[in-house]
Amino acid sequence: MVEETATEEPREEDRYGLGRERVLAILEAAEAEDAETVNELMEPLHPADIADLLEQVDSSERAAILSVHEIDGDTLSELDESIREEVLELLSPDVLSEAVRELESDDVVDIIEDLEDDQQKVILDALEDNDRLAVEQALSYPEYSAGRLMQREVVAGPEHWTVGEAIDWLRSRDDLPDDFYHLTLVDPRYHPVGNVTLGKILAHKRDVKLKDIAEETFRTIEATEKEADVAYAFNQYHLISAPVVDEDGKLVGVITIDDAMIVLDEEAQEDILRLAGVGDESSLSDKVVATTRRRAPWLAVNLATAIIASLVISLFEDTIAQYVALAVLMPIVASMGGNAGTQSLTVAVRAIATKDLTGSNVLRVIRREVLVGAVNGLIFAVVMGVVGWAWFNAPLLGAVIAAAMVINLVVAGLAGTVIPVVLDRLNIDPALASGTFVTTVTDVVGFFAFLGLAAVVLL
């Protein structure tokens, strides 16, 4: 029976990440305090999958697993911040010390920067003197800066070296980082002047000068630079790694592509969560109270904007009372405007984040979105005009809803682009506040246009 199971093709859900059967088996073994079975089941798993497992289960199940299985530093670095502190409290000092000693300095910084002082001290005390100094220096840089993101372990050599000298030096070292892509060339003042890939070093003869095979694309990152700008530079210029310099231009660390991509992913997730009004750090592991606290303020804002829209409707109470069909049709106008505004808004917010929407093309983009709104408005105006006419046998009613549809979709395209641009110019995160403003504009304009035209035309 076991042999037959082993030869079966893995299900689609099991090809990447965790399979449901494995998770259930691990939980069952952990409950039974069967450390041997838990370790056997978890041994093939990637640290990211182990982190996912700990994030998916509840607190008691998490404690049961950690009581019989020792996680390593790579798993700690993969954990979501929302449960990392809880996991650290469950680890014994010996296990924690062993785990953090395995990590590069940038991963240690990522783990401890959001912890309380007492927990930070526990981890720092577990490090060797040199590693602790590197982490403390990184923590001295501003939060979300390149200095926090970089790793202090740098592979660097003088610019006059040859390929042979570099290879001999690399082979003689026993303290090289686990993963690195470049040897950074420095001048006598320890200023980085170029990068040479390991592939080029291995592909050239020993007497070739390193500076002759250095990368054409070379950029340095200032330690105080925002990590979002660092991630943009990596993505824009296709960097693999980049040296980090202090205020004097001296080499202090290096940022690699994996760290930059993590930042890009986090920025994208933050934008999505903020657009939905659920906070920028929400996750499935959050407690009820924390989740409620994050969402309630935006629900309150939405309630306020809904009241504003209702006040507009109240201005036309007599019109609606005389023509009940308006109450049936008016949500359609507002809904279409809201959806169209969200489409434009999403494109604009992402373009601002990637620096594709700038002062040089903003007018062209606004004009395009307005024209798209006008074209879509005309298309759906014809549809709703016919529907309104046929439904209520009232040609003028069809004309009114058609005109209101065009007006609201044009305004939606305009608001969905202009509002995030204006907020960005005011140094307000467009992803955080744009949705509420755009929805308010489309609701108010939609109701006012529809009911106002109805009051003029139908009564």
C-alpha cells in the first residue's frame, strides 16, 4: 500500500507548498508528541513551506509542533512578522541561538527590528561579537532604509587585482557569505568602483585584469536610501547585487536581488491591502482584535462617505416619490461609476508606485482615461437607455439614465487618475486614501446627474 502511494503522481496542490495530507499527518504526530515522525515528515520541506505550515495552524498547534521540532534560521527569516514574535517566545534559548547564528546579518536584522527590546537582547546575546556589532550598526540606520536591508558580509578586492589573484584569495577564505554574485572592486579609499561576476572570473584566464571584465551596469546605493527606491533600482536596471556606501562613499555592505525582490513583493502587497482598506500588514494569522482594529477606521470613513451620497439622494426626495422607477435604476449608475473609477485608480496607483506615471505623461494618461470613460459610457448608455425604455415603457427615462451613465463614467476616469496623482504630490500614499475619495466622487456625481436630469426632464 505504501509503495503504491509513493508512485502516484502528486496532486496539483502538492507540487508546490504543502499538501493537506502532510499537514494533517504532522499535526497528528505533534499532538501525540511523536518527534521522530514530525521530523521525518518535515525534513523534506523547504524552510518557506515550514514557515507556511506554522502560519496556517492555530497557536496551540504551532506550540505542539515547535515542542517536538527544532526550526532553523532560514525558517525564522521566512516567517510572517505577525507570528514571528510568538514563535520566538516558544523557542528555547539554545535553539534560538543556534538558529540566528546560521543567518546573514541582513536576515538577523529583518527578524529582530520589530521585536521588543528584551527579545532583541536575547537574539543579540546569542550572536558572536562581530556578528552582533554588524547587526547593531545596521539597526542604527533609519527603518526601511538600505542600511537595514543590506548584509554586512561583503566580498571585495582591490581594483588592480587579476583573475588569478581573485581566485586564489577566494579559495583561501573560510568566511565568505553563503550566497554572493559579485566581487566588488574598491579603490585605495575603499570606495566601490565596479562589480565583477563570478561567472566572468571563472571564464577568463588568470592574467586578465578584473577591471577589464567589470560589469557595464554598476550602481552604488546610499545606506540612507529608502528601500522602496532600492527595489525600484534593482527592477529598473536589472541588478543582481549592488554595493552600499556610507556618507563618505565607503563600502559598508551589499544588497542582493533576493532582498530587493522581497521589498518589491511587500510593496505590491501593501498597495493591494491599502486599496481594499484592510491595513498594510494584514494577514491570515492576525488575531480578531488586531484585524478589527485595522479595518474599523476605513469602514467608518466609508460610512461617512455613504452618508454624503445619501444626503445627495435626499435632495431629490420629491422627484423619487413622483417617479418610483428612479429608485430602481439609480444604483446602476453609481455602481458602474464606482467600478470604472476603481479600474482607473488601480492602474494609476500601480503606475505611480513603479514611477511610470510622472509629470511628463500625466496629462496624456488623464486624457486617455477620460476618453476610455467616455467611450465605455456611450456603449453602456445605449444599453441602459434601451433597458430603461423597455423596462418602464418610458423613452425619456432611458435617455436620462443614458446621459447620467456617460457623465459618471467620464468623471470616474478623471477622478480615478487625478485623485491618486494629487495625493502623491501631497506626500500622501495614493493606495491608502484614493479609493474612498474616488468612490465618494462617483457616488455623488452619479446620483446627482441621474436624479438632477430626471427632475429637469421627467417632471
